[in-house]
Amino acid sequence: MRPRASIAWEQGYNAPLPTANLRFAGSASNATYLVTGPTFARSRADVDLGVDVSRGGFTLGVGYQGQFASRTRQDGFTAHIDLVF
């Protein structure tokens, strides 16, 4: 059994919002519109935890990934099977 863990802190410093001026292809007018991307949390913790179990050429693993910020949270779970032959 092999545990794994990773913890990171991400800090943003007044990063501007991603923007793009777009227009419809083939449009008769050249009118453009502004598209603004999502806002990002300025401070965020990233957590990755898991465990792998190996027997011979066979490995089974499960894990958790999470991102935590002041007003948002994102959770994810993974599983994998590796077979060496």
C-alpha cells in the first residue's frame, strides 16, 4: 500500500479578467461584442490525496482532489487500474 498526498496554496494578485472581442462569422455587420471570462478566487488551497495498492503487475488506486476558496469549493474523486504484462 502506497499513500500519496499533495497540498498547495495558490495566490492571485489583481489578475485582470480574461476578455475577448468577438463577432459572428459571416455577419454582414462588423459589430463586435465583449465576452468576459469567469472570475478566479484570489486565494485557493489545492488538495490531492490517494492510495495505491499493488500486487504483482496489478495496481488499484483511488484518490480525492479538492479545491477550497473563500466562496467556492470543488471536489473530485478518481479510481484507476494499472496492469503490466
